[in-house]
Amino acid sequence: MAAQKRIGILTSGGDCAGLNAAIRAVVHHAIGTYGWEVIGIQEATHGLMHRPPKSTRLDIEGIDQLLLQGGTILGTTNKGNPFAFPMAGGTFQDRSAEIIAGYHELKLDALVGIGGDGSLAILRRIANQGNLNLVAIPKTIDNDVGATELSIGFDTATNIATEALDRLHFTAASHSRVMVLEVMGRDAGHIALSAGIAGGADIILIPEIPYNLDNVAEKIRQRQAQGKKFCLVMVSEAVRTELGDQVTQISQQGEDRYGGIGKYIAEQIATRTGAESRVTVLGHIQRGGIPSPADRLLGTVFGVAAVNLIAEEKYDHMVAWKNREVVSVPIAEAIKTYRNVDLHGTLIKTARGMGICLGDDY
Amino acid sequence: MAAQKRIGILTSGGDCAGLNAAIRAVVHHAIGTYGWEVIGIQEATHGLMHRPPKSTRLDIEGIDQLLLQGGTILGTTNKGNPFAFPMAGGTFQDRSAEIIAGYHELKLDALVGIGGDGSLAILRRIANQGNLNLVAIPKTIDNDVGATELSIGFDTATNIATEALDRLHFTAASHSRVMVLEVMGRDAGHIALSAGIAGGADIILIPEIPYNLDNVAEKIRQRQAQGKKFCLVMVSEAVRTELGDQVTQISQQGEDRYGGIGKYIAEQIATRTGAESRVTVLGHIQRGGIPSPADRLLGTVFGVAAVNLIAEEKYDHMVAWKNREVVSVPIAEAIKTYRNVDLHGTLIKTARGMGICLGDDY
Amino acid sequence: MAAQKRIGILTSGGDCAGLNAAIRAVVHHAIGTYGWEVIGIQEATHGLMHRPPKSTRLDIEGIDQLLLQGGTILGTTNKGNPFAFPMAGGTFQDRSAEIIAGYHELKLDALVGIGGDGSLAILRRIANQGNLNLVAIPKTIDNDVGATELSIGFDTATNIATEALDRLHFTAASHSRVMVLEVMGRDAGHIALSAGIAGGADIILIPEIPYNLDNVAEKIRQRQAQGKKFCLVMVSEAVRTELGDQVTQISQQGEDRYGGIGKYIAEQIATRTGAESRVTVLGHIQRGGIPSPADRLLGTVFGVAAVNLIAEEKYDHMVAWKNREVVSVPIAEAIKTYRNVDLHGTLIKTARGMGICLGDDY
Amino acid sequence: MAAQKRIGILTSGGDCAGLNAAIRAVVHHAIGTYGWEVIGIQEATHGLMHRPPKSTRLDIEGIDQLLLQGGTILGTTNKGNPFAFPMAGGTFQDRSAEIIAGYHELKLDALVGIGGDGSLAILRRIANQGNLNLVAIPKTIDNDVGATELSIGFDTATNIATEALDRLHFTAASHSRVMVLEVMGRDAGHIALSAGIAGGADIILIPEIPYNLDNVAEKIRQRQAQGKKFCLVMVSEAVRTELGDQVTQISQQGEDRYGGIGKYIAEQIATRTGAESRVTVLGHIQRGGIPSPADRLLGTVFGVAAVNLIAEEKYDHMVAWKNREVVSVPIAEAIKTYRNVDLHGTLIKTARGMGICLGDDY
């Protein structure tokens, strides 16, 4: 039996489905198996800046209904990078010391940090600076954390994007329209590619493959020539033209960026092909939602494994999913290896095999 | 047994879930019970303008999988009012005679027209002019056809809007945000009101009640004062301010109108309350979707009843749902009685009882 | 503003989806609008027999997540009729006085009882005996409470039964099998009939229409003759043969009865037609489930209306749904008018119009 | 470009979700990319025994709606092993030569066989005997084909089992009952284990771990002692007691086996703990269902890859999923390595970490 511990847990970055399953598993395993204490920290590192830290003791009683609940009961924020935190008056301040102090004020022996690659990089820098005992759990609907095959939230987001495409399929076919669906994916096109194939898209545009509107228009004309009057186009929010300039108006402020590119492409299609086109921006609906069984399973697996890392005092590591087993990797390695869509990988080959246009000259 | 007949069927106006159930029922009952012929007319009245008319013979074999299929297998268009049809060169032409000719060219004894109040008014005018035998089935996600408690498509659209609100609920709570969801409802707020109550919205704005942003902001501040950091706002696409001017930029071109009002309200909320706000426009996703059991049941009931009206040669009537039974009403009456949300009805009282802000000074 | 009150609420009989929406609405409206106190009574009348009564004070904070939660947070039991309650030693005892004493011990001014016709009859008898102020909300997946078009739980149960039929449809078609689905419906066949039509059943057997296996077998042979190799059969748990004897082995112990009839019919079909047949008993899955938007809306409407009845001191009444509005009816009248499937009603006519075999000689 | 070919495709063994996605992908890639012909063979090898073979030419037009359709449009049967096929009169006959003749009669250059390990072993034996060009795609809801991380159908079946557990959770909690859910898994407990963890089961019994009812009863008593009045028990259909005798009454006739073990365990629990218990047998509902996005994606990936194997004339191989990429393995190897639940693997450790009772003395 591992020594008695008092551990903290926080969720950082954008919310997604399956976070609560991970929180539930950490609480269950830490308390039920090891008899430790678990402190839930609210609003990510922001909760540790606060005096006293915003936190609540978690127990097994309170977590029974969590599996079906999307988002995170701990809350999260994106108020800014703690090393350059925006203050009143437009200045920026390094507030990492306050976070470290919060960790000590809560008398934590270790911290479970759940986040994407950006959040985990920041958490690791803070932990290194303060000698905090950190273990990490990867979450991101974009599934772009390279050291793990799967991150929490990707499966549910892909399901929601596929279902949206299914719905647009019916109305596109009824009205003989080109339907453009814009989904999340700031740097990687995993959601667009997976959901696009699963939902039968005719055209899929992802950030990894600069698109040429001539190819897009040509695909639509080909379908028209075959008597197929409608077309489904899946677009990642951050796709780029072949010319290399980024069409998307990505705002500096993070998530305000949803808008723009899908509309632009729908209009260009209408202009170039004469087809009636419409755009739908899926937006925040992708984050929420009742977690899929796969995300609940992954969250539970990761939560138990993270507690085991703490029991072994194997800090500075992240849990990861590989070949249907959980493993651990140094956080340093995990945040170094960003995963884009592999342009020579199975899904790209599958898309091309299905005759899906990826926007390039292939 | 009714006399042998050859009947046509068309779907007009925007597509929705449950149309195929109605088509399936018409085919099953007309052929299986009466031994008639059924001709599916493509692309609404536009298919009848064409020479030869765009049509296909429907049989029972081909309709087995239709219950689960959204949209309409017959297709639909909104290319314009047949009495003032937009022609090349920017002119308009009365093409009703071509539609009447198409009906006769197909040697139809009767026509089942499925549409909303606008489409049914046009169909009736054509039928009257040409002495065509028309029976009607009401469909509209807005549920604003007054002569029937329910129209095909409303239940599924409300389910989708509620599910979207459920998803936003999770992410709103995680990020302490105000989430604005803009749903369809050009003149009536039934979707927003039903889905808003079912999904636990804090604020619901509908076209029937001009809103005042001061009331909206006050509700959000009240919640903030109670420690509730997030807020769910459901908005019909065509809401109006108290001042009477319509903020929505409703385009002349039909469905391009989706955009604008939800974003405007989200921005105003942020400005007035300091809350972080986001908007999601549900758009065309509301139309598509696998039909709900209730829409499949209603479509089947209406399809059987419409065939029975033809068997009785009770033309110029629309099937309607009243008190859990199907009835028939003169189309003339049906298109006269538009149904808005009843401001003294149960749902408004329920919303107020739940403390939901409706944007007025109540 | 109504006088200050302290009201109790309990859920009685089998659980279903939407009960928590009603509880949430009662709490919201009673506390938020009127400033009353709400006491949740656990395990139906059994909680009032206990000393002290099993109860908990409900407040608005605790009910935020209730809309998506199936079942009832108050719990329910079917330990027996309080007027003849089974005691140790196999005797029965009238324990109604204890329930009345529990009501007074909790210092209640009124009680909201949520139940089906059986539960409401018992609650009313207790209320009359003790001069308690009772208002009632109807719930039953069977939808057999006559005074209301809809009761809480029916829509979700019908959705689940339809979805099960959809799933069996695919596997039936793949394997050329007859698939029998047995659903709940102790006295009324509403679930089987609605879900059967919505899900495309070929044969629907309900308690209201004694079935003859010759007709069932004939329908299957007809389909075989038309080259249709599979068949979907929907069966209510309590169907009867034409001979009048009840084949179902309904146990004395309440819900143990699920089993028997579906299997019997599947075997008889195999014997008589040579078809490969399988049975699925849907069972308790029908009760649970995330409440449908319609059940959440109905639960909310009923909860608000029940509180209004108390504010008006209009006791001994039940809220009911009629023609898309909430009304109230004397409980005495509500429990008197049981609603079976109307043999001359729309759904039966629709089923016959679709060529669905109902087991009779029609 | 590969040489012109005429390929056959058949689905063998029990149906599942995602088969049609694989068929659609084979058709799309073979015709759209390579310009081949594709012949759909009906009812598995049985269709090839028939004279003429039961088959239909497949083209791209006919497969548009297949992604959402469960089961297999080609049909399947389990009429018996072709090498010992049950004939009239109770005798058995080797009919493999007829199948080989059918392949030649259809002038096939290659055959895509979709099946589980049993079906694939038989197909390979036939292919070897007749020098047929076979490539294989693994499907099985049990996910027990060892050479691939995932087989078609597992994800959807797990989703359905998890959803059933979610539904039982609500009603179990409302009634303070022990709910036993019996799911498929003839030899491997993957569905029960994955769905049990994802759905929050308290007890999971799988074929790989012989159970002891004393441990099961003890777990329930522990929960009762902690005031937890309900319990969720997930049971694979083929679990065994510690004593080694198989309690399940597995019938010789294949799928009639669903029944028995869940009921037995529910009764034993009631007897040993005094708890009120109920059983639900999920049955055929697990096979059907609208395919999950993951099964649609996997089916599409496998279909494209199988066609590529034929283009490379890499016969006698099966496509497989490994580390998020598609690979190929010799069929001989694939059918040799059966995959049970790894008793030292991640999911078992996760279950134990969550305090889930697995029926053993651990």
C-alpha cells in the first residue's frame, strides 16, 4: 500500500466530454483503493492563484452521476498564460509563483493535471519551477497530443461532427444543395477527416493539406455531371489555401475564431459552380454532449493510471493510450511530439480510395 | 372499395424529418389497401412544370427503409412562387398553367401535397384554378399551421434544438459562460420555447414577445448575484426588440437569413454584463436528422388519412391532428389560421413559473 | 402572492423518465415564485410510514442537473398497498394512519403525489381519510390514465421501444428472421401500437385485441409469398388469445412478469410457418433512459401547474394535458376513466391502413 | 492501375453494425478507383451453393444510404458448416465443392470475405481447396479476432450495452434494486468489460474469470453497508462458476442460448443478500442499431484496404487494425490467435482500481 497522500486535480484548457469520468476515476481509485484525500481545484491554475485557493474536497459519494455529465465539474478557464497573465491596465505579469504557493497552501503531495499540449507545457513549467509532483492526463477534442493514440474528448467530438454531417446529408439531398460543415481543429484535421469519412463527405479540407478551390469546384462539377445534385463538404476551421496564406480569420482571443472559413468556401463554391450552397458552423456543440462510452472508458482508464503513477511516485509523466493498453511517457516527450494528420497514413489513403477530394491536385 | 385511381404526391417548401414516413404511408395504403397507382413528383411543383414532368412511379418494394431516412426522397425546391416565377433576365412569369398541364400529362386523379402554410396556399390556388383534386398534409418545423396541433417535422427539430442546448449547458457550466443558441422560427417561437423549457434555458426570446436587452442583462446579473456563473439563452431567428424594429437581417433570398441576431445578442450581453459570451447558430441541422418516433408516427397517420380523403373524394381538405385523433379541415381554413405562441397559454405560463426571462418587463 | 406554505412531494409506483423534471419544476416554482418550502419524501408513501419520515428538504441549488436524469431522485417502492401492507409473518395491516401521521409530523400544508392510476387511487383514499391536501401529477409509461392525453414517461418509453424495433429490423433483414419484441403494457397496448407503427412492425399484438395465431401465421406466410423473408412482431406483455385465457404468466410479485408471452409467440410462429424466429424482451430498459425533450417539457408543465393548484388551494385535483394545454380534473374522475387503446381510433385505423396484422380476423 | 478484375463480396456469420460501410467501401474503391466489377453474394457461402449463385451486381449508385444502415444488405445465414452441412433426413454433407463451383460460375477473380474467426477459418479452407483468391475483413461484436485490435461491430455493440446499463442505472437507483444485465460474449468478455466500466457497473462477470457467488454477494453486502441501495451487475452470456462447470445452458442451436445465466445470477443474488433483483437480457438488439461513427470509419478503412490487397494480389490475407493504421496479416495467423480479455491488461486493472467486483477472490 502506498503512503498516505493528499492529491489535487484540475482540468485546464477547453472543456470536453470525458473529463468527469477521469475525475471520478481519480477520486474512486485514490480514496477507495489507497485511502488518500482528493482536492478538486476549480478553474484550472486560476483556482490556485486565488487566496485561499478555489478548491473543494472530493469524495466518492458525490461522483455517482458523473459518467453521463459532459464538461468538467471543476470548471476551467482560458484567462491567460500564467507566465504572462493579462492584468488590469493592459499589462502582463508572471503569476506562476502564486500557483506554486496555492499548491503548498493546499498541502498537496501531488497534482493530476488534465489538459491538452498547451496546458500541459505550462503546467510542467510551473511544476519544474516549484518542484511540484505533477502527473498528466491528455485531453483534446483535436487528438493532436502525439504521445498517445487517443486523448479524452476526441471520440465524442467526432461522433457529434459525424451526426451533424448525417443530418446535413438528408437536407442536402432533399434540396440538391452543397452543404459545408465547419468543425473544430485549430492545427490538426483529425475530427474533419474521421467524421468526414464516417459521414460520407465528398470533400474534406484539413489544415495539413493546403486546398485549391479549383480542385474543390472540379469535384462538385464531376458530381453534377454524374447526376449527383448534392455535395457534402467538411472543413476544419483552420484550413489554408495552396498559396499559403491563411484564409481563416483566427482571432487572437481564442475561441472567437469560429466563423469565416466555412462561409468563405461555401460562397466560393456557389460562385464557381452555380450550385446552391449553405454553411453550418458546429461550434461549441462539439465540446459538450453526453460523453461517448469510449470517452468514458478512456477517462476511467487514464484516471486510474494517473493515480497509480502517483502511488509509484513516477512524476513528470503523462498517461497515454497505445495499442489498447495504458502506458506512461515523460511529459517533456509528450508535449514535444505534436500529431498532425499523417499525409501517408491510413485515413488519407482511405479518403483517396473513396474518391473524396482533399483539395489538393492529387 | 374505392374506384381505381392514379394519384400524385409531392413535397413542397423546406425539408424536414418525417416526410418520408408520410410518403411511405401514402404508397402503402394507396397500393396495398386500394390497389391504386402512386406517382412521386420530384422537386415540388417545379417537377410538374418540367416537360415531361419529373416523376417516378412508387411501389411498396422501394420504401422499406424510409422510416429512418430524414428529408424527402422526392426532393423539394424553393426556386420561387409559381405565380411569379423568377425567369432569366430578372423577369417574373406566371407558370401555374404549366403545373396544371403537368398534372394532366401524368393523368392524375388526385394529388397529395405536403407543405407548410405558404406552400399549401399556393398549391390550393393552383388546384382551384385547374380544378385539380388536392388533399394536403401539413409539415413545418415551426409548427405554425393553425388548424393542426402538430405538423410533421416539429418534434424532431425540437429534439435537436434541446439536445444542442444540453450540449451547450455542459460547456457553459465548465467555462462560466453565457451561451446563446439561435434556432429556426421565422414567425413563431414554438421551437425556441419548447426546447428552451425542456433544455433548461434561463432566457428565451421568441418573435411573439419583443425583447428588451435591459431585461436580458438584468436576468444575467441576478444569476451572477446568486453565484450562478453561466447562463443559457435560446433565441428564435426572428426576434424583435421592444422598439419594434427587426434586428435580424432577414434576407430576401430565403434561408440565407441564418446569422445575425444570435451574434448581436451575445455581443450585447457581453457589453452590458461583462460576462464571457458565445453564440451557436444551429442552422440546417434542425431540418435533417433521423426522424423521431413521434414524427414517424404522425407522418404515417397523415399519409393513411390523406389517402382516405381521396378515397372519399373529399378534396380541398387537409389532414390535421387534434386531441390525439386525425381529422380533416378545409385547406382554406387551415391556411387562414396561423398559429403563433399563445401569450396566455400553458408554455408561456410554465416558462414564467420556472423563472425563465422572456425578454419583456413582466 | 399565495400564503407561505410547506409542501411535500413524492413519486409512487414504477419509475419512469421525466419524474425528475416534474420534481425540479415543483421546487423551482414553489421556492422561486412563491417562497415556499419543499420537502422531498423518499420511497413514496413508505417514506411517510417511517419514523421519522424519510425526507429531505429540497432547494433550487440541488436540482440543476435533473433534466437529463432518468428515474426519480426521491426513490419509489412497490412494497405493497398501505391499506393491506404485507407484514412479517405473512399478515397484512392497514398502515394508512401512519402515513397520515407522517404528513402531519412533517408539518405539511399540501402534498404533490406523482403516480399512475393505481397509486393515485390509494393516495386519494389516504388524503380523504386524513383530510390531507393532495394534488396529483399523472405518470405512467403505459399512458393509460384516461383524464389526460399524455402522462409522464410514455414518450421516452415509446422512443426506446421504437429504437429497439429499428435495431431488430436490421438484424432480422440480415438473417431473414421473424423477430418478436415484447414490450410493457399491462392492460393497455399504447406503447406497442405507437412504437410498432413508428418502427414499421408487420404484426402488432395488444391486450385490447385478442389474437388468433392463425392470423399471425397467415400474415407471415403472405410476406413469405411476396418474397419478404423477415418479419417484425411487436407484442404487449399482457396480450390474450381469442379464447380469452391469458397466456402471459403474470406473477403475483409485480414486475417479475416480464417473460413468457413473447417467447411463446415466437415458438408458435416457428412451428406454424417454418420461419426462424427470435424473441427479445425489452424489460426494465423501457423505464430508464435519459428523458426525451417531450417528457421533460411535460414534467415541467405539470410541476408548475401542480404548484399553482396548491396556490389556489384547489385540492383533490390532478393536472392533465388536453389539446396542448394543461388543465385540472378531480382526481376522482381521473382514476375512474381508464384509457385503453380505442379500437375505432386513429392509430388502429392507421395500423390497418398500413397492412399491419393486429391478430384478429379483420 | 491494377488489371481489370471481377470480385465477389460476402458477409458471413452473425450480422453486426458496420458491415454495410465495408461493402460500400469495397464497391466505391473497386469501381471508382480501379474500374472493376463487384458482385454481391447473398446469404454468405450459402449463396454460392445455390444454382445459379444468389448474387447481384453492385454499383456506386445503389450504396449511397448504406452508412447509416445496420446489418448487411447481402444477408447472412448460419445454416451450418459447409463441410458438414445439415441435409434433409438428419445427415450431413460436404458442400464445399458447390461453393467453389459457384465462385467459378460467377467468373470471379477474387473474393472479399467478411466474417469472424469461425467463418474466416471455413472460408480459408474452401479457398485453399479450390485455389480461390480470398482476402478477409474481420467482423465480430465480441472483438475476439486476435490479429486486429478492432473488428467491425464491436464499438456499436459496446455503445448499445453501455446505454442499456445507463438506463438500468436510473431505474435501479429509483427502486433500490440489483439490476443484472446479460450481454453477448460467447468466449470473450470484451463487451461486458468495456461497457461495464464505461457504464459504472459494480460487478462484471466475464468468461475469462470464473466467478464465485460468495464474492458477488459480498460486494452487494458491502454496498448495502455503505448505504448504497442499488447495484449494477454486468454478465457475459457464457460466464462460468469457479467450479468449472458452465452454468449457462448453451443450446446446440446457436443463438437460442440467450437466456439462463443472467436470470440464475439474479436469483442467487436475491437469495443470498435479500436484495430485490431483476434481470435484462439484451439479446439481438446488440447486433442491430445504426452503426457508430467508429464502426463506419473502420468498415470504410477495411473495405478500401481489402480492395488494395486484391490489387496487389496479396491473397490469403486479412486486413487488420493496429496502432491506428491498417495492416495485413495472413489469414492463417489471424484465425490462430484468438483474443480473450487479458487478465493482466489495462481494462482488468482499471476495473479493479475502480473497486469493481470481477467475481474472483482478488
